[in-house]
Amino acid sequence: MFEAIVIGGGFAGLSATMYLARARRRVLLVDAGEPRNRFADASHGFLGMDGKSPAAIRTAGRAELAAYDNVSFFDGKAVDAVEEEEGFTITMNDGRTEQAPRLVLATGVADILPEIDGLAQRWGKSVLHCPFCHGYEFRDRPLGVLATGPASAHQGDLIPDWGPTTYFTQGKFEPSEEELQRFAQRGVIIERTPVIELLGDAPHLEAARLADGRTVPLAALYTAPKLKMASPLAGKLGCEFADGALGPYLLVDDMKQTNVPGVFAAGDMTMQIHSALLASSAGMMAGVAAYRSLVA
């Protein structure tokens, strides 16, 4: 029996496992190998890791954890979680079960991409969600914002700092008068005819084709997809959620404790602002908090 099971092998889960390992706790890391950032070639803004691929960072983290003799790994999915008298029983996709008195959920979120021809093939490469993570590389080139809801106007405010920007309302998400004034001050072009196709040698982007046949040159397109939980485990355990601007997120306190005693959570599934650095920091706190609860 383990003292803690960490579910999710992204930046949050790796960090939580590291701190539990260094506290000399017997910990199991369950990693399905499907992190949200698997589509990106490089991670940016993570001090000391800038420009390295997310896969390389995760591989290095796994290698560091493997040096601890109190860390075990399961490469697969946790498909069920049940609270019992002795703690929690986790069922894996191969049928095996493992138990621990503490869980750290770091299963992340999944993006629900807009249904536009050519968009999915470019996700994480030239269709992006964060200019801080993926903006500098497209600087001073024609950029676009594909609106998915009222919150997309925030992207319209930001993107002009990286390059000349066209804001595509898709005929559905008209900016407010105040937003239109800000866009005018920032030089943002408003395009109300919907984008129906992305053009170029994928994953590169050259232009967007509009419903009326026109094309708009683009080097990158920013959008804020709707989000869903990547795993049903938090819901099965009775964890409490809140509705965010883009989708649900898991409620945790400052120590990353959920409303279910013994269940901690970290990473994108607990936040409305997402970044590798924030996920890693939250994972560290979740690992420390889980350890402290075992001591208490």
C-alpha cells in the first residue's frame, strides 16, 4: 500500500511526486502520457527551461523521480476512484488496483477546439491560446484572434503587442462599444465574416479563408477553446467544481485541498489561468500539503 497516489504525469503531478518523494513517502505516480501540452514543440516562460519541449521536460522529471527508491510508476490510466475506510482505491485501465490514504489529482483539462477545417492539425503549433507562451516567435507578423465567447475580447486586447491583429467575431461574438474603442486604439481590425478554413502547409499557417471566399494572411491564430475535465475521477470522488469563463474548474483551498478530505489537486484543472510554471508551483504545494496531512 502506498502513502500517496499522484494521478497525472504533467508538470503539476511531477512536482507533487517530487516533494512527496523527498519527504520519504511511498508514492505512486500514475501517468497516462496525454498531457495537454503534448501538441507544443516548445515551452516558453519557464525559467531555466525556456525553449525546451514539454516532452523533454517531462522526460527529465521522470528520470529525476526514478532516482528515488520510494517512487513507483504506472504508465496508464486511472479509470476509477473509490473512497473507503482505509483511504482510496484506484482502479487502473489494466484492471489492477492500488490503495493509499492520500490522493493528488493532477489530471488536467482537455481543449474542445472550434470546428474549423485545418485548425486541429495546427493546434499548439500555429493555432495557440497564450501569447506569453507562444507569441514572441510570431512577432511583427500578421496575427488573428478567433472569438469563442465574450472572454475572447481579452485576447484581442493583448495580441497587438506581438503583431498586427485581426479579430474574427465569427458572426457571433460582437465586441461591446467599450471593447471596440479599445480595439480601435490598438489598431485591431474587426472581421465579422466567419473563418471556415485555415490554409498553408500544416502545421504552418499562411491564411484564413472566410465564408465569402476572401482570405486573410495570418502567421498565427489565437483562440480560447472551451475546456472540460480530462478525467472523470474528481467527479466520481465527489469533489466540488465551479463554472469558469471557459469551463468547469476544481475548487481547492490555499493548500490545494479539495472538499473531500485526503484528496488534493493541482494544475490546470484547478485554475482559470494556465501555465507550466503555475502548474508546477501548484503541484509542489499539493505534494507538501498531502505530506503534512499524513503527519497530522
